[in-house]
Amino acid sequence: MEAFSLRDKVALITGGGRGIGEGVARCFVEAGATVALVARTANEVEAVAADIRSQGGKAISIIADVTDLDGLPELVEKAVAEFGGLDILVNNAGGEISPQFLDTRPQHLQDAFHFNVVVPFELSRHAVPHLLERPGASILNMCSDIVGIQTRGSLAHHTGKAAEAQLTLSMAADLGPKIRVNALLPAQVETAKLQEFIDVKAPHLREILLKQTRMRRNATPQDIGYAAVYLCSPAASWITGSLFRMNGGLVQEHATKFPDL
């Protein structure tokens, strides 16, 4: 279906060397897009771009640390210079590990806010003049399903992600109607990093995650990628300011009373 195609679209994707960012990039290319992938780790992002090219897709790698605000204009200019314009920005890079409350300090909050709010804002600011030149342009932020939920032990990270969700809503208000802005809010995604953590440090965690997920599996980067394709495609042309939750169906049963069908 043409409405779901990203043919002739150029996308800039941060954190594109692995995990969710790689999944989004590969799904975008499958839908017809050209991608510029940004990451700090050169061997990872260059390997992903090279593999995409080996399969007939169009991709370049840009090695950069997005937390360095001074380098952000160059990221945008490299993508535009290489491919002639920009249609989609995916602010995927983000995170920050935060300690428990009594060990949390103001610097943890400042780091989380910088990575999850200031960086996507500033990169978007530099991308917007180029996006305004292309019909159907969009920005996609990668938030988290923890937004609006009370959880323990990750105050700085969760506060940063909640602020990014509000950033998405405010950007959508400011940039419409020419640029749509949405966010994906995924729960657990079985990236190589998460898989290694579960297998080595927390083998019990997998069972816990599956029990609280209606679909009885973790998401894959491809699951997130296909949702990203939809939100950045013409099929979602009337969707902006959306916080799109992806959690496999949250199970809120206190005890398992009913077996799965």
C-alpha cells in the first residue's frame, strides 16, 4: 500500500548502530527510505550501514556523540549534503542509568534531562529548516512506556523520559501543520543488550516480564521499527502529538486466575 511507503524519503536516525535504532533503520529501508545513521561506536554503526548497502539499500554512517550539542548542526548538514534533503528525524538515542532515590543527585537529573530532552530538542531545531522544505515531514521521539507510571529505582531516567513526552506534545503544537511530531513509548525490547543482561545477571527477569505482558513475549527492534514506519508514513498524515504506547498489553492481574487460551 502506497500510503505506508517511505519511498524517496530521507531519514536521520540517532542511536542507529544497534538495538531499537538499528531496527527502525532496517524497517525504514524495507519501506523504501534512505537512512543516515548516527552513533558513537564507529564499528557498530558502520557495520549496519554497510550491511544495508550490501542488500541494495541506501545508508550512510555518521560517527558522533549526540550529547555534544556543538556537533549537532554538522549531523544534519552531512545527511542533507549526502542525500539532498531531509524528511524524517528519529530521536532515538537517549537513556541514562539512574540510582535509587537516596543515591540520586542533581547531576543525575541534569544528565537525564540533557540526554532525553535538550539533545532531541536541539537536533530537531537544526533539522526543522530542512524538514519545512519537504511535504509530509515528521519527527519521531523514542520515549518509554514508564511515562505516567509509578516505578521504583530509576527516578532520573524516568523523569527525563516523561519530560521528553511533554517535549513531543509541545513540539507537535509548535511545528504543525507542516511537520508532524509523535513519540513511541515502548516497554521491554529484546535488544542484544537486554538479552545479555537477562541471560547473565537476571535470568528470573524474563519470566517476570512475560507474566506481566499479555502477548507473552518481549518486543523486538523490528516491532518498534514497523510502528515507526507507520507514524512517519503518509498513512499517519493526520496523527501528530501522539504518545504511542507499545507494551504488548500490560497484565494487571495480582494473581493468575485464568489460564491463557
